[in-house]
Amino acid sequence: MSTLRPLYDRVIIKRAKAVETTKGGIIIPTTAQEKATEAEVVAVGKGKLLQDGRILEPSVKKGDKVLIGKYSGSEIKVDGEELVIIKEDEILGVLVNDK
């Protein structure tokens, strides 16, 4: 399997599966399914390069569950797996599991 390391403030994510049926049990055809806004972080770059040369560390890490816009990032395929490369500042939020 290939390893892909994002540069600077880029993050590689894997979208959650799109909803295939409604709560009432109606099956939604693939062409009508909306892109999932929930995703899991697969890899994170070293951070944003600031003008003074410092690097601002990312606030997400591998394994985090995040929310993103439906059309954010660039879709890629690595070893048959569909992934999205996105800038960290395009991530809307991190899902926190409060127990």
C-alpha cells in the first residue's frame, strides 16, 4: 500500500459512507446520494508555514472525526481508496465524543 504524506497545512481525510436509505426505509439511488459531511482524518501535514518562517502545528490529528463542507477539498484515489485532500482551515469542526 502506498503512503501519502500531505504537505504543510493539508489534511487527508476519508469521507463517511453516504446514507443509502431514509429513516422510512426508502433506498436512495447512488446518483441521488449527497456527499457525506463527516469524515475521518487519515494523515496530517506538519503545519501551516507562517510568514516569519515558523510552523503553526495543526489542531487535528490522525483518527479525528471532523465535519467538512460537501464540496470541500480535492478528491483523489490511492490504491483504490477514495480520499480527499483539504486545507486544515476548510475543516468546520472536530466531533468530540462526550461520555
